Amino acid sequence: MRFITPRGLIAVTVHDSRIASEIGRHMSAVNRFLETGDEGPLQPFVDEGIRAGQLFHPYVTDPDTLVRLAHAGEVSFEDLYALTTGEHK
């Protein structure tokens, strides 16, 4: 799946459907914020994140960072799933 970091989108391998759902909820919250300016949906993700392998990736919730990423074209909601070897949409 694609995951938002302060530097842009990365692909993370997720083996747990609960984590995949949580990432999806975060992406929805980011989308809502970018469309409306409402920061409320981002609040459950403050100081939270996911573990992918040995790495911890915090959820991006800073409004300025999210706006910067959106303006740079780094945040796209058309394709949440990364196409990598062995993975399918």
C-alpha cells in the first residue's frame, strides 16, 4: 500500500487487514482535510503510526506538511496500492 511520509508517498508491505484499513482511514482523513480544511479527522492519527518490518512510520497529521505534499503532487488518492513484484491490485 501507499503510505504518506513527510517526504511523500512510499510503498509499504502490509500483512494485516486491520493495518491496511487503518492506512485507508488515514488517507481518507487526509483527503477530507485537503478538500475542506477540517483537521478533525486527522486527530485520531496524531502521535500514531504503523510498523512495517523493522521500521516505524508515523502518520503525517501536520496540516502544513500535508498541504505542501499536495501542492507538490505527492498525495494522490487515485491509487492507494503500489504495484510491486508479487503484489496485485
